[in-house]
Amino acid sequence: MIYLDNAATSWPKPPAVLKAMTEALELAGGNPGRSGHRLSIAAARVIYNTREEIARFFGISDPLRVIFTGNATHALNLAIKGILKPGDRVVTTSMEHNSVMRPLRYLEKQGVCLDIVRCAADGSLNIKDIAAAIDLKTKLVVITHASNIVGTILPVAEVCAAAHNTGALVLVDAAQTAGAIPIDMKTMGIDLLAFTGHKELQGPTGIGGLVISDDFDILQMEPLLCGGTGSRSEFEEQPDDLPDKYESGTGNLVGIAGLEAGLKWITARGINEIRTYHQKLTRHLIDGLSAITGVKIYGTLSPENSVSIVSFTIEGKRVSEIGLRLDEEYGVLARVGLHCAPAAHKTIGSFPEGTVRFAPGIFTTADDIEEVIQAISRIVRE
């Protein structure tokens, strides 16, 4: 089996991740923050240690500004719905995932003014276009760091600078980039960053987060959920302090433990080394597919300007047929269709059928890529 669906969920996981999750259940199985006994304290220690790892990883100083959520979608909804009110203006791009588009469309019906800046057919964004759309009335800019369809990396630092010139906030969807390329929120000027643990951060499903910059005023964002936090239990109102303002209910201790192990694994290996390896695999894949007549590849075709994602179609063949044959005949696991991003597919010209998406990961080998290229060559000929 050759697994090329890492943009959906990375697999396999590093052994250290599995070990950490098991140990969390065996050695720290209490409810964090709810009791004073040793197991509760052990669980709280796992969670705080992970906050510290994430804060360092993304370049903020206060670990309490790391808010754990179920995934990036949860984190994006927390920020979008917590900040925007009827009458506010928000700017986004045409390459966004439905995790951004759907909450924005929902709020548009409530009276939020939505402006979508169109990207180029290769998924790239002209900074002049989005800068022109951001005005003094703009409260929030929401932007994906890299497309989940074609992998194109957008100019987040430049967008942040343009937004801050007018007083707007910037929320970045880092679902595809967290763990794949270096991210420093302070250097890039990011106010809020949504991430998920189960992709390039090498963690399990069910854990993600919203990282709040050191300069962000939390009075600007309301909680998405209210409930028990283990703190200030004498009050029936939601606490105002971090992280409790945005974290209600018992958290995913096992997932958080796995996420911490994933972060440590990436740090030990070196994110720049990981990035270089991804680029080599992506170049190999692009060059091999480009040589096959009838294959159309979408995006910039530049591994230097994208994450490790390659989307393509084959002339005269449905993407569903290609995906099924890859799985059943060649043991190649890929994702086909619209990838929860119809706006992006309309932008690149692959709507309504979508594309076949290959997403190599850190455990993919050059031999795997060569086998996949040969499989596509045979599918085209037959």
C-alpha cells in the first residue's frame, strides 16, 4: 500500500505518538483541572507542557494563549464567530476550504459583509488585489496559508502587513502548513492561527487549536462555547481569563499527549529538513506526471511555492474512476473530488468534478512516487 492522502490525515504516525497516547491513559488518566489528586495533576501537566511546545513552535511567548479545540474547523469557527458581528466587514480569498467559507456564508446571512478576493488559476494570490479589498471598514481578514487543493502557499506576511495598515485583524488557516513549513506568528504578523493536529503535526485526529498572538486583545473575541472549566466554579458566568474563556468541558487529554509527541518528533527531525524532503518528493511527482500525455496538473508546479500536494486530472477519465483503480489495482490511496473546497475548484477550473489529489508525507519514499507515476501511466494507456 502507498498512502498519498496526507493532506487529509497523515499516516502512519511516529511510534512516539502512539506511545505517548497510551502513557497518557495509563499514567495520567485523571481529569485535568477538576481535582487535586495525583492523576488529575499529571493530566494537567501533560496539557500545559503541550501548550508550551505549541507556543514555542509558532513563536508566541504565552502558553496560555494556546486554545485547544477538536480540529482546525472548530478553531476557525471560534475565531470567526467570536469576532464578527452583523454590520462588520470580512475579507477572504477564493481558495478557502469550507471550514472558512461555510461559517462566513452563515454570518453573511446574519448581516456580515463578505468580500471574496479571487485568486489566479494556479491558486496564487496577488497581494495588490487583496490589499485593495482591505479598507478601514474591514474588521477581519481570513486566509488559508496553503491551498488544500493545489498546495499553493499564499503571501500571509504581506497580507498581515496590509491588514494591519487599516487596523484589521488576520486569522490564518494553517491546516496544511503547520508542521510542514516554518511559522513564526510574531515575525509574520499573524493575529490568530488555526491548526489541526492530525496532518503534518503527526498527531491523532480529534485535536487542534487556535493560537492567539501575544498582542491580541481577547475582549475582541467572544467564546464559542460556555460551560465547566474547572476554574472559578463559584460563578455561573464564563471566566474571562485564558485559556478557560475559550475551553469548556473536559479536553482531549489523549489527543493532546499525542500532539505533544508529534511536535517533539518534528522538532527533533527539523522542520527545514522535512520541508526539503517534501519538496524533493513533490518535484519527482510533478516531473513524472508532466511527462504523461493526457495528464493535467493544477497549481504553480513549483515545490518551492507550495506544500506537498499535487492535484491532477486525466483527459477522458473521471476522477472517481481513477481513484478507485489506484486503490483496487495498485494499492495507491489518494483523495478525489472537491476536497471540501468548491470555491477553490471553481478558481482553478476543475469544478464540478474536482481532481485527483496526491499528498506525499514524511514517510513516503522516492520508490513510492515512482510506482505511482507508473500506475498513472498505465491507467492513461488502458
